[in-house]
Amino acid sequence: MGHVTPTALIYLLGLIGAGAVGILPVRVMRILRDLRSVRGSMLRKASAVAAKLAIAAAALLVEAQILRQLFGCLTGAYCGPGVASGWSYLAALGATYLVFEVLVLLLQLVYREGAQQVAPGE
């Protein structure tokens, strides 16, 4: 029973990672499109744009790196020391996607809260 939980977590993150292959680029495009709606001072807009661009670029770079390794695993003669090596790559991608979504949510909360504080004074 002790090894069931980590195995289930790998499979769960792997399934999320399999979905993230297509979802992450779409989410990044949506976040970049939503940058036009940032309100507030010029400094506030610039910081929101910089933070979201940094998160989006980092997520896409990590995804590209993991997908390169996964593609090599699926098409090469040697994937890794065990059968689960492909699942490990997908789990890493799933974890990347979850971190990306949490960071985006935190940024949205910070900038919405700040916008509500700024709005009454404007």
C-alpha cells in the first residue's frame, strides 16, 4: 500500500501532463490576449505584463524541454531505466502546468485586489 500513493500521483500528474500538451499553449495565448485589459497606472500595467510574460515564457520553455525528452523517449530505442520513464516525463509536464495555473491565479488575485483598491480613488 505504501507505493500505491506515489504511483497514483505519477499517473494523475501524467494524465494532467498529457492534457497540458495542448492546453498550455492555448492558456498562454489567452493570458497574453488578456494583457490588454490590465487597468491602473503605467507602472501597474508594466509590472502585470512583465510578470505574466515571464510566467508564460518559462512555462512554454519547460514544456518544450519536456516534450523534446518525451518525443525522444517515444521514438527512440531507449526510453529510460523503467517502463514508467514516459509517465515520469508526463508527470513533470503535469506538475509544470499546475504550477503555471497557480502562479497565474495568484497574479490575477494580486492585480484584481490592487485594482479594487485603486478604483474608488480614480
